Amino acid sequence: MNSHQRRLDRRRWRHKVEVEYTNHSGYLKQFRWCQDTFGPYVRDGWRERPNSESIVWQFTNEKKAMLFKLKWGHFEYN
């Protein structure tokens, strides 16, 4: 990915919610909820980026990020 593509990606996916990864079943619940609420594909405005200790859920608009945050509790919102 070149620098132009990275800038476009950062602009599109600017709304983030970071969730601490504690167990796989919690992650699957969040994933299924996103599929049911927003749609099953990345083009529907959500995706996840796993790290070693957390998962960063990224959204294309603020409304989706806030819905996720309200559903899944006290997580950091960027």
C-alpha cells in the first residue's frame, strides 16, 4: 500500500473503538452483532483490526462507532 492509499484508508476509517481482547467468544459476539446490525461486508462501513492484546473496531461514520460503543460498554472511543 502506498502513501496515497494509506491516507485514503485513514480518512475513510477515522472512527475507532478499541476493545481489550479477553476471550474469543466475546469477540465473536461483537463480530456477529456488527454483521447483524450493519451488514456482513467491509463495504457496509465496519471492520476489525486485531492486535495482540486488543481489537480495534473501525467504522466509516460516527453513528456506527457510537452504536457499537453503547452496545459493548465502556471502551475507548477515538
